[in-house]
Amino acid sequence: MNRYSQQSDAQLMMSLREGDNTAFTELYNRFWRQLLAIAYHHSGDKVLAEEIVQEVFISLWNRRNELYVDNVAAYLATAIRLSVFKQYAKEKRRSQIREQIADPANQRWDEEQIYIRFQQQYIQGIIESLPEKCRLVFKLSREEGLSIPEIAQRMGIAEKTAEAHLTKALKELRLKLNRPYLWAILLSEIFRP
């Protein structure tokens, strides 16, 4: 029997703070079975439980200079429980990420949504840069779904003038988007009545 086996947990922690490897070994031998049982009880996985116990002891060694522990058994048991719960949180997050990556439809949908949002903002910027009456005619037509005669009546202008403003707005959008097939699809989606 060595002198370390006769020391209290507090004495071993003091020796450990001084970098005593043998004190660390004694603490390990004293607590590893109990900690393994706690880790296994909470995780249900023997391999994971063993890894968690090892990590807790590695952390104990790495933090030996900054730890002041009164009850070593309670400290280590709490560290094990926290490590198990952290492991659960990590695994849950990994699982969520795997599900997102595994479902290409979700990934494609997200990319499409981002692209559509960008296009909406770009189109909105083009619309806002139009002359005031042109912009108003466009918004009445696309956002409120009014016909040319209804727009002309509401604004108090001729139908031909309303039509000319709308044509100008659409032409400006077509030129700035430079994708005739895309702007028609996006405009119908964005300004659907």
C-alpha cells in the first residue's frame, strides 16, 4: 500500500495542483468505476461512457492548477453528467444537420428561397428608381391588380398614358434584369394579386 492510498481526496487534490502524477493516478483509480457507472447510466452506451470518463479526467489534469474542489466525488460526478448532456446536445445538432444535408429538396428550396429573395429586393430597387407616375402605374397594375382603364380613372390620366407608363416600367425591368424569361416568372410570383 502506497502513501497516496492513505490520503484524503482533498490531500490528493493539493498534490495534484502541484503536478503530482501519482496523486492523479490515485484519484483515477479511486473514482473511475463509479464515474463509468454514472456515465453509462445516463448515456446507455458503454463506449461513450468510457470516452466521457476519460475526457473528464483529462480535463481534471489540464485544469489542476485552477481547481479548488472541496468534494472531489461530487465534482467528478457532476462533470460526468454535464459531459453526457453536452454529448446529447452535440449529437442532436449533428442529427439535425445530417437531416438537412440528407434532404436535397430542403437544401435546394433554401437556395431557391435565397435567390428569389435577392431577386425580389433587386426588382424592388428597380421599381423604386422609376419615375413617380411610372412607378405608381406599375404598382397599381401589379400589386393591386387594376386594369389599364381602372388605373387611368384612378389617376385621372388617359388610358394610353397609363399604358405607356406600364410599358416603360416593364421595359426598364426587362433591360435591367436582362433575363426576359426570369423577370416574367419573378414578377408574376412577387406581384400576384
